Amino acid sequence: MKPTEFAQLLTAFLKEYLPSHRNVSPNTVLSYRDTFTLLLRYCRDVKGLAPDRLELEQLTPSLIVDFLKHLEEGRCCKPRSRNQRLAALHSFFRYVHVERPQYMLQCQRILAIPHQRQEHPLVEYLDPEDLAVILAQPDLNVQQGRRDAVLLSLLYDAGARVQEIIDLTARDIRLDPPAQVRLTGKGRKTRCVPLMKGTVNLLKEYLQEQDLGIPKDGPMPLFRNREGKSLSRSGIRHIFLKYVEQARVTRPTLRGDISPHTLRHTKAMHLLQAGNPLVVIRNILGHSHVQTTEIYARADMEMKRKALESIADLSPSPAIPSWKKDPDLLERLRNL
């Protein structure tokens, strides 16, 4: 069977354009692939369109809108997930817009489909006391505990995403002054983040113990499991939650809905509260736009508002005279 034009375009989009031209991460490619998997299943099961015979002309704006409604109603997707799928579709049709100009009008109509407004919940972060309790949990007397101590410290100190920690190798660590770690984030963009002295000391001992300071071992993962492979996302989450549960023994008020990503939020909030500009925080976190970093400023303002509200009832209210009870003032106002 001769491949359809849509099949050829989609294959080139996922296999060549995204990884080579856009330089996106493998995880982004997988996310885009999953979007089109859902779309093809929808076309087959709901619209009766065979995926192997699907033509580009059949992917009309109305079909895309119906697919998005299916995600919301049939799969109970929230606006955030729905918008994520739409972003993948927009990216594909921007690609088609250039590769096949004859479909320009169809592409423009699909690109005009708006994202849904979604609530942006305030970020969750740890106060310094909670953070200190969690970081103190790994047992430094055993090798695994020493590895976990470095892992947690680096997650917080570098404000790193979990995938950035997974991808780290010994070559990404610089311990000579100024000590720093090189992280590769979204879009394969790299950034260098300075490290605090405590984290540097832990890293020195860890690299020596693991023989990772030798140049030939540079490409090896910095954090490995028992099989010598990189830790997985679920593995890092398991490690983090294990120490959170241990910390709750001595600090029962510790939040229950936290994850490794909470350490990244915590670092950002601590930097903001220390008076660092948003641009500096953006560069440390690796955000593309400072608008993304503004969520921490909003969270900080909300925290201050709640603090003021909590003492409002305790603060004495000044006795303000009513202007309505001042006849001289009323008379002057009438004569204005």
C-alpha cells in the first residue's frame, strides 16, 4: 500500500523535524507521538476513518475541535492536558504550513483554535525547617545513603528538574572554584548553575568513592542504581518519598503532596525571598521566558497576603471618624 501524504509528513515530523531541526528532547517527541496516537484512535473508533488511509484533507478544523472535546468529555482531560495536546497539533500544522503550502488555509484555521483558559495553582514549596529535616534523613554511614544525600542536595541546590539529574555525568560537575554543575534542560538547552559549599563537599566525597573523577568514567551516569544504570524518574521519586516519610516521624506537619519537583520550587522561592531578581532566578531554573518565573513572585505575594490576614484580627483598628457626622464638612461640600 502506498503511504498517504499525511503518513509521510507525520513520520518526517516525528523522526526528523522535531529531533534534528527543533532539537527537542526525546521525552517531548514521545509526548507528541502520544498525541497523534490518541488522534488516530479517535479517527478510527469515533469517526470511522482508517488510520492507514487517513488523508491530510480529512484533518479539518472541525475534526480537531471534536477531538479536543472528546479528550475533555470522553477521557476527562483537564484544560492543562487538553492544551498540551493542542500544542502538539499546532506544532505539526505549523510544520505542514511550510512543507505543503497548498494546505495553508486549512493549517491557519487549525492554528487559530484557541487554548483553554486554565487556572495556575500557586506553587508548593518547603519552608527551610522542613527542607532541612528531609535533607538530613539519608544515612551517611552506608553507600546508598551517601548517594541519596548528594542526590537530594543537588536537586535543591541546582533547582534541577528530575530529568536533568538523570542525564548528569561526572563531566557535568566542576568542583574547582567557582564550583558549578552543567544541566541540560528542555530543548536541550544547557546552563551552568553555581553550587553551595555543602553540596560541593558532598560531591567531592561521592565522586572519589564512586571513582567518577577519572576521565575515562566521565560519560557514566552520575547517579546509578544497583545495576549500574541511570536512575529512572520513578526511582528518584521513590527515593525522595522514602525520606519524606522518614522526616514525618519527627515533623508530622510536613506536607503530603510533595514530589522531587518541589525541591526545584523551593529553591526558586528561597532565591526570591533572598531578594534575587526574577531574571537571575530564570537563568538558574532554565526558563525560556521570565513570565514563567513570575509564578514564584505571585506565590510570594499570596504568602504575604495570608500572613497579613492572619494578624488582621489581632491588630487594633484605628478609630476613624465618620465624615457624615461632621455638619461643617457637609456644608462645605455642598458649597463646592
